[in-house]
Amino acid sequence: MQTFHLSQPASLDAALAAAREHGVKFIAGGTDLMQLLKDNIESPTELIDLEHVDLSSIQADAQELRLGAMARMSDVAAHPDVRAGWPIIAQTLEASASPQVRNMGTIGGNLLQRTRCGYFRDTGFACNKREPGSGCPAISGENRLMAILGGSDHCIATHASDLAVALTALDATLELRGADSERRVPIVDFYRLPGNTPHIETVLRPGDLITAVTVPASNLARNSHYLKLRDRASFEFALVSIAVGLDVQDGIVQGARLAAGGVGTRPWRLPDVEAALRGKPQDDAVLRDASSLATVGAHAARQNGFKQTLLQRATLRALQMASA
Amino acid sequence: MPSVTRRVTRRGLLGATVSGLAMGSVAARSDDTAQVGLPPPPPAAATATDIVLQINGNHVPLSVDPRTSLLDALREQVGLTGTKKGCDRGSCGACTVHLDGRRVLSCLTLAARAQGKVITTIEGLAIGDALHPVQAAFLHHDGYQCGYCTPGQIMSAAALIKEGHTRSDAEIREWMSGNICRCGAYPNIVAAIRDAVQEG
């Protein structure tokens, strides 16, 4: 680990002002950043501790849910308003990591965790995300866990967050602050495809911070479910996961929102599946036909072709769960 | 100088052995560098920070490098070696402690960020000679084999019971999934927790 200076500002403005300097990094829960520091994947000269910045509120009303970026994963998951109005958010959080990590990890930090790609995490290998232009060993190497959607010739690493999959399905918006700027960005526009710049992962500019996440209230959000399939039952990242929100009135699907995790270079919205459900009767044949569209645009590497089958089947299972 | 009879402990013996090995490797390296004519690289500069941690009811002043994890501070500086270092990457749970009553991983916590929080380690769980109900239940059910993961398991289990995630064995297993036991003592760990819930 390279040495750094730790500053502990008491206000958001002070934190944002400190972040103007080059080589500065925010630290929230630290559960991912500490790993990256220990493995010399990140080597900031200064860490800005957000612990004392007041960003941890959880507020819900009839219109929307607003989660402060420093709200802990476990506190959000346990919140009665979250569980009632946006159950999928609690489900994705409780399917993430371990209880200890959830007590530490924050909403903002979870959305900004780096990929679990083994090549990215090991400085002994080339990686275009870590060292732009050095190459991507995953494309012809060990790629069982890699993305089948959104990859490029430069990177096929998946996005690791479960929460981001739920927020993508539910049309969440991120509130971003910089020292001189304030923006609201829909989460579907927040993550960038790797293209030929896989090291630029989001639309955040240097010194920007996620301050809050808002999620609209809806029938879809109230009837939302998360299905996560993984190599072991708990404390593991997704091979394939599906977030689904369904609004069904009198047996007809009024609206459907779906997103997939573990398969894309960013949380992956499934618009073709949604379109195939809208206005249709909620029966098994419709669900099956729609599920087959989950893999539109998918491209498998040597070892991860199984994710295509798994993605279609997981989509069907998640739709059946939401219909039950 | 008075003569002192030193008690040989497993830790002392291991420490002596390790430092002996380290000296051997340093000697070998200095021979190598002499041949190629290069001095060994200097250690990275680090600025120490003075902090005070509140550990098991005691205020402990420390001078730490900003990089120091709470785990390393507890073990190497405070001498509380009950908290174990397994993976040092947040994957095994051996380093679990309580911060303000919540279970967290001390390997992923910077010591300097633990200032102002109430830190409880395995050494602070018992009250005097009275074991915490989870400690007693682990003894009764033989909830360990080698024992290395045990402090983390017990700290996690004590928190789990307070959280109330004990309505079934399946729920206990799910909410203990952050603590890995490579001996595979899981059935007895679950039995101990179930018992401790009833005792509590």
C-alpha cells in the first residue's frame, strides 16, 4: 500500500473543496477501497473521509425514496419504508456481501465499487481498466465470470453491484455534487460502456461525489423482486441476477421493468423483455416468449456461454416470482 | 540485572522463529545486492498520526501510520491478538469486531477512522470471569476445531443474536455467512448459536 494523507472534513462543502486536488480519493465504507489500496490497484495521495459528512439520511414519502449516499447498506435494508415500498432494494442489499460488510458499506460506495474481474484485481496482469492500453487478458483467457453484454475489444469485465441492478430497473436518479456543480443523472446514463476507454466507468468528473439516490414510488416498485444466481448460496457475486418490477391490473401487464446483473459491463436494462410484456395477459406463454428476448445483443466468450441460457431462465423465473 | 525466568509461549516461540527466518533472508539478500552493487530500497516514508481508540472500555493512545488497519493496530500495537488475521481482504470474517455495537471487519477499517467509536474485541466480550453466553455455548457445543476463526465467529454470533436473525437454522447460516471456517465446524457453530439464543 502506498502511503497517503487522511483528511476528515466535517462538512460536504469542505470535502468537495478538498477533492479539487489531484490524486485525491473519497473513502466511504472503505470495504472495496481498502482492498484496492492493499493490492496497489488504487494509490491516492490523499483520502477524504466522508464519515463526518452528513449524508446518511433515509427518507420516503408517497412520491419517492431518497437515500443519502452515506446510508449504510444494512440500515437501508432494514428500513420499514424501504421494505414496504421498494422491497427489491432491501432484497438486493441483503443478497450482497456479508452482514459485516453491509454494516460498513454505503449506498454511494456500493454503486462505485470496482469490478471483480480477476485480471483487474491482480497487478501481475495487464488490464485496460487499470492501465489503459495494456491489453485485456480476459478476452482470450479465464472468462467464465465475464460479461456477455456490453463488452468491447478492450474490456469484458462485469459490474458487480446488486443494488445498481435494482436501481436500474426502478429508474433511479443519482444526485451528484462537485465543488462548483450539482447534477441529477438517471442511473441508466450514469455508467459508461467500456468501448475503448474502459478505465472511465461513470460520468463522474474528478472531484465529483454521489450525494444521494432517489427512486420513484410506483406499483412496479411495490411489486419488485430480485433473483440472484451464484456459485455458492451466500456471500458471493452474481453469475446472473434479475431485478423485476411488475404492474399487473386485471391479469394484464400494465408495466414491466427488468434489469440484469452479472452479465453486463454495466447494470443491464432489458427493454426488449419489457416491450414484449406490456399490454399482454400475464400468462406463462407470454412470460416465456418475453424471457427469450433477455439475451438480445449478447455475445459469449469461450467459457461464459452458459450465462446466455442462465439469463433467459433466470428472467423467466423472476417473472414467475413477481407474478405469484 | 536480575535473572528473569521467561515463560515460553506458543506466540513467543513462533515470533522468535519467524524473526530468525527473517534475519536469514535479510542476510541472503544483502549478499545478493553486494554482488549487483545496488543498495536495498529505503522503506516508504510515512507520517505517524496520534489517535486515541476506545477499546474494551479503555482509552488507548496510539501513534499510527495512516495506512494502519484497525486489525493491525489491535494486534501489533495494542497487543490484543485475539482478533485474527485471515485473508486481510474482508472475505473470511476472522477479524470481526464490534464498532458502536455493530459487527464490522477490522481488516477493512483504517485505525484512524475508528476514533470516537466504541470498539469491542473478543477480549472485551466476557465480563470478568463470566463468559458471554455465546462463548459458553461454543465451549459446550465444541463449535471449533483449530480455533483460528473462533473469535470472529463469536463476535459475529453475538451481534447476530442482538440483530434477531435467529428465527431458523437457515437464517442463522445465512447471517453467519461472513465467517468462514475451513475446518468445517459449521453444524456445531449453528447449534451453539441456537443454544445461546435460548440461554439469552
